[in-house]
Amino acid sequence: MKRILITGAAGFLGSHLCDRFIKEGYEVIGMDNLLTGRLSNIEHLFPLKDFTFYHHDVTTFVHVPGSLDYILHFASPASPIDYLKMPIQTMKVGSLGTHNLLGLARVKKARFMIASTSEVYGDPTVHPQTEEYWGNVNPIGPRGVYDEAKRFQEAMTMAYHNFHGLETRIIRIFNTYGPRMRMNDGRALPTFLRQALEGEDITVFGDGSQTRSFCYVDDLVEGIYRLLLSDYHLPVNIGNPDEISIKDFAEEIIALTNTDQKIIYKPLPKDDPMQRKPDITKAREILGWEPKVDRKDGLKITYDYFKKEIEEKMKEA
């Protein structure tokens, strides 16, 4: 049985990855310091003999007994509200955490994957974004702590690959959504759904002309799985190229939830990217991957999840 360590295991993406690798017959070791992760995301796995959880901060020394075949480093605050509130922790998990886990991978002779992000492209001047684009990032701006932590992760991972011959994979994740997202994490999709469900007006920053491309979590997990098991070590974009403006997206949410909320506009945050659309040519050609879940279907599943979560909180109140 293959053994895999997944950091950020109690987070949105990490918990779905734990599910997938358990389903594929792996022994899964989940690790999370619960800074932004929630145990409720993985508590269904605790009774399983092939799942172990470590409450641990990867910015300190990381030890896992026994062999490891794979390490997935998905630990990091990932939303603006989180990394603006926790800038130092964000930088540390991207730098110290990555270094610690690369060292562990080298000792264990494990294949290592990092969760990079479309944020390495900053506010792009190339559209759609290809993996060869170097980005347009403000390193000292408010978003720099996240953007540069991810860019450092990629550089350090490539250094271990080139200098130590470590097997490495780099995935650049574009906007992803689905069940287990936190409603208060500050990103557009969960915020819009929460606002509609709670009867608030929908808040759009800027004039709403900025674009995003939303990928359903099951599609993303499939892309991660295929990349990990591939022979390709350079960065690969995984995301849905179906681009939509934030204003149009807000109107989609209002229609989905059948509410009569107004859209209100607030100033655009500093360095907020105006365009996000992945070029997924490499994913198609190398991995045979492309997204399958239509946004309409994925949003309905996510809406039902959030609605149930709000109803349960109201019962407890």
C-alpha cells in the first residue's frame, strides 16, 4: 500500500484530496495546524485504519515515521482575508514549511508536489495565462506575502529537483470552489452565496468588470491526481478556462438563489488582478485532463452545502 502525506489536510482542498487518495487505496497521513482548516472536514475519516491525522505546524521540524511514497504540500492560508490577517504565517508556510517538507521528501525518497497558484501571475499582462508567463507581481504590496511565498515555493522545489534529483511536481491552481469552502474566507464565490442566503446585498469590488474562472473541486482533484502520477516536473495550470466577469457572476448567484438582492459596489482592493483565465493546453496534452463539471451544476451543489450549513447553525443558535 502506497503512503502519502497531505499537509493542509483539514482545509477545503486538502480534505477532498484525503478523500480521493483513501478511495484510491492509499494510506493517508493528514497534517494540519488548524490555523484555517477545520476538523469537521475530515472527521468522517478518523475511524478508518488507513487514515492518520497529525495536528502539527510544518514550519517547525516535520517527522513522519515509516516510509512515504508521496508528499503533497497544500498547507497555506489561501484567501485574501486570511493572508492579510496572517502575513507572517503565510510567508513561513511557503518558505520554512516548503523547505522542511522537501527535506523530508529527500530523506524518504518520496515524490513531492506543491500547491502553487495562479497568483504567481499577479495582475497579468498576458491573457490567458500560460505556464511560460513570469507574472506581474508587486512583492511589497498587500498581496505580496501570498504571491511571493508561492513563487518561492516553486523556486525551492525546482532547486531540489535540479540539485538533488528529487522527483517533484508543481501545480498552479486557479479559482476553485465546492463543498467545505469557508463562507467567511473573503473570496467572491462563498461570499456571494453567503450574502444571498442571509439576505444581504451582494458586494462587488470595483465595477465588476474583472474576470475569474471557476473550477469545481472534483475536477481540480482529478487534475492533481493525474499530475502527481505523471512524469512531468514543470508547472502545470489546472483550472477552468470558462471566464466570467465578477458582475455577471454576482447576477448568476442571485438567479441561482432566487433572491432579490441588489449589487453594491465598493473600491477595488490594491493589486487585485483584473483578469484570470488559465491556458490549460499543457494539462490537456500531458495529462489528458480538462474540467467536466459545468459551473451551473457545481454552483447548485455548493449552494445546497452552504444552505445546509447555515440551517444547522441557526438550529444551534
